[in-house]
Amino acid sequence: MKLFGFFNRGNSAPVARERLQILLAHERRSTCNSDLLALLHREVLEAISKHVAIDAEQVAVKLHRRESVSMLEIDIELDPEAMPAQMGGRAA
Amino acid sequence: MKLFGFFNRGNSAPVARERLQILLAHERRSTCNSDLLALLHREVLEAISKHVAIDAEQVAVKLHRRESVSMLEIDIELDPEAMPAQMGGRAA
């Protein structure tokens, strides 16, 4: 599974948008289905939204589950203008 | 960059330990170096430690930075016994 193609795109390609991708993978010894990732999903988004404005419509979430491994993929497109000033945006 | 080899190991391999891997990638439009990931790093660990005990010695962090992309990799080995009961551990 090739993830995070960011690093493979040459540096010359102009970046038109601002994007944040989060990947959480949990390798479990027990196969009980209660999921640490489901708990973390909301809290990770809360942590991010303290620093940058997130439009719920621009958040894509995928959960992949195998016998002993769960993987949560969160892909957020950020509005460059809404980024804080110290990160190149215009937000306060 | 092949990350998270979890999914490629066959299901038959017994999982001896419990492990959590987090990957945060930020594709920035501006090249200003102030980093969203440095801000998120601490908060993601705080969110996790609300649910499972984390031994600071079992946490490996790597930050990769290119011109318009930063990537933070956090690899945590968890003590299966310290996982909450509903996740197969013995913690309260």
C-alpha cells in the first residue's frame, strides 16, 4: 500500500493547496474489536482544529481493519488563507 | 517510501506486541518554516495517553522535512498488559 505520495512528487511541482494527512495504525495482540483508533479519531481532529480551521466537508476518513491491525486514514484539505499568519495564512 | 508494513505481513504471523504508529504529513503552499506538525506532535501524544499508558522510552519520533512537505512519524510500542480491559489489557 503506497501511501502519502507527497514525498514522491518532485519539488518543482507548485503546491496549490494546503493539505494534512494523518495515518494511525494499531497493531493489536488481542483480536477484541474495541478500537483505539475510533477513540483517537475525534481527539486528533480536535487537536488540529485548535491550530487551523477545518471545514468538515474537506475531511475524508477511511478505516481499514484486518485481524490484528486497524488503520485510520484522515485526509484534510486546508484553506491556505485560513492558516495562522506564522504559517503563511491570514488568520489571527 | 513504503510505510506501515503492518498490512503486508500475512495474518498468520503472531503479534507479540501491541504497537501504534502515527504519521502526520503536511503539504504546505507557503515555504515558511513554522510547523503545524511540531504543534500537533505533543497534542497527539496527549490524546493517546488519555486512553493507554505510554512509556516515553518506547516512543520513537522522526521528522522529515522537504521544501513544501513535512512529515512526522511517531512509533509507539504499547504494553499489552497496560491496555484497557475492553482492548484486551488489564488496566482499569
